[in-house]
Amino acid sequence: MSFLRRAFGTEERSAPPGYGEPGQGKWQTGMVWQPYGGAGSWSVEQAMRLSAVYACLRILSEAVSTLPLDTFIRLGGNPQPYRPRPPYLSFQPPMGSRITYLSQVMLSMLTDGNAFVATPRNNLGTPLNLIVLDPLKVQVHGLGSNATYTVDDFSSEVFDQFDILHIPGMMMPGQNRGVSPIRAARDVIDGASKAQDYGRAMLGNMGVPPAVISMPAGTGNDPQAEQARARRVAETWAETHGGTSNAGKVGILTGGATLSTIAISPEDGQWLDSKRFGVSEICRFYGVPPHLAADASNSTSWGSGLAEQNSAFGAFSLRPWVERIEDGHSRLLSTDGMPDVYLKLNLDALLRPDTQERWATHALTVAWRLRTPNECRKDEDLPPIPGGDEFVNESPPALLPAAKPKTPVK
């Protein structure tokens, strides 16, 4: 490369990936190409200014972060609670809060499509802590078991899967990072944001009065006198008909003046429909029923009862995220020398039915010797009772009621 090119900074440079390609960026004023990077052209903070985005992130993250967490071990094919739990999964002081940790993991996956958890270890290879990293500062190199990681704050170091736990969301084939929901929904978020900006500007800069008083032209040629005359008429009208005490009074205009009302055009009112459409589109990206995001404009098709709606939300929206978190932390336990130990988030705690149905289920499981009375009492936060750890019935009742003897026909 010549000295002049180095001196004046005119060396040849290759175009960035996706330069000029639709969906990879946008042209700004002056033909400047702005690529979509990180979470897309929208930062997480900007996207969360939309109530629909904030609601979806809040509902999903809080629902998962408040689930009970426990560790189990497979013994002879039967899962048993694993005790004591590893210190880094006990979330007892001085460890951080379980809710805070799971909320950070969920928000990272819901925004960037990836969660990266640093797992510093001692000399024996046991994790000492779990630290959720900013996904925008982590770069993934390689695929599968050969993947390595670099972090912006420690650019000189290369980390492997024993140092960083990577929990991706939905991942495209051949990629090493999950798909960012905010980046995938950038067009929808941009449209919803523009509708919100339009409504704010329309309401904040409204220059159309509700009514206009038309007056005939005066005889003089003094513009200031005409303005003063118009001001006196407007003040008189406001004094006579303004306020709640003057509501319903009949207006009288003299001197040839006429009153004309002005309505907002249908085109200006369409922004409300645009806002509703944006809410449903954002909820669709996150798999959240609109009625859970406080959008009751349309009736839900997720069932008529609350239990049915909660069950569908847990099965189709929460369960995939829960299983990703469980799978990632089970792999973490495996690297700690516990391949038969796994993490479990109790999704049933969120999908509990109503009181009558719950007690009927307890009675059935106890009668069928599927659970002991104390196991059912534990679900209801009740203390155990003596003998409650034993099955009640010696033999389970018949599945179908016994057939009634036929009455002989006389």
C-alpha cells in the first residue's frame, strides 16, 4: 500500500457485510448506509418505550423468573430431589437472588435471542458464581462444541464453554447465535413507534380548533382593529359558553357572524387503528396472547376459562423458554461432574387450576395412590400430618364404577 494512501486514509476498504441489501440496514440523509447491528436499528431501551414490547418482556420474564427452581437426580430411572443443591444454584446469600438471575437470563434471550452466563470456577472446576453478561458485548466464534467466546471488556482473552454458558433462543441452521426477537420485529416496532410519534405530535401540536366563528369583513382598513374585534368576540363567546356552568346554553351570534365546527379527518384518526395493529403484531412475535398485554379489542381464541388460557399460555409460550433454561443449566451441571443431575423449573406452579378443581385433583391422586396426602398438602403450603407420607388406600379404586345388577323382569 502506498505512503499517500496511508497518510490520507484513502486505503481501499471492503464494503461491510450486508451493505445496501434490503433488511440489512437503511439509507440515511446524504446516502449514508446505517447497518442494523446488535438488536437491530432499535436498541432495547428504545423498543421498551412501546407499551406492547414492555408488556411482553414483563409478562414472559416475570412468569419464568418466579417459578420454583430445584435440582433432581435420576436414580434407577426415577427422579429424586438432589440434596444439597450446588451452591451456585441454591441462590442463598452471598449468592444473588433467583428471581433477579432468571429475569436477566430471560430478558437477554427475549431481546438479543441469546443469554451468556459467566461461570468462574475454582481449581477443582466447580462454578463459584453465575454472572449474566451483556449479550451485545459477547462474540461467538465457531460452531457446536468448538465454539469459543470473546467479551469486549476482556478482548485479549478467549473463553470456552467451561467459562461461559450460552443459552440461545431460536437458532437458524449453520448459525452460532440465536435470532434476536427485537431485530426480527424491527419493521413492526418501527411502524408502531411511528404511529405513537404521530399521535403524540397530533395531540401535542394540534392546530385545528373545535370550531370557527366567521365574521364579515369590517369597513375600515385597520388590521389591528380587525384583530381586536375578533379577539373581543372570541373572549365573549368563551366567557358566555365556556365552563361546565354554561354547558347547554344557546349561542347567539350577531353582526352576520356564523359558527362552523371542525372535526378531525378520518385519515388523522387512523393512527388509533395503527396502534392496535402494532400491539397485536408485537404480541405475535413474542407468542403472548394480546389479552395478557391488556389488549381486549378482540376476543381471545385461547379458551373461555382462565385455567384454559393459562394452560395454553404455558404450553405454547412459556414452556419452550423454560426448557431452554433447564437444558442449559443441566449441561452446566454435567460439566461440574454431575451428568445425572438436572435443573427443573416447576411450571405447574404457574398453571395451577382454580380451588375446586385443584382439590378434586388432590383427592383423585391420593385415591389412586399416585401421591401421598403430605405431597398434596405441600402443594397447598400446609404442614405435614402424621402418617401422611403413606398411601391411604391399600388398593386403588376401580377406574369405572361397578355395573349395577340388572333387575330381573317379572
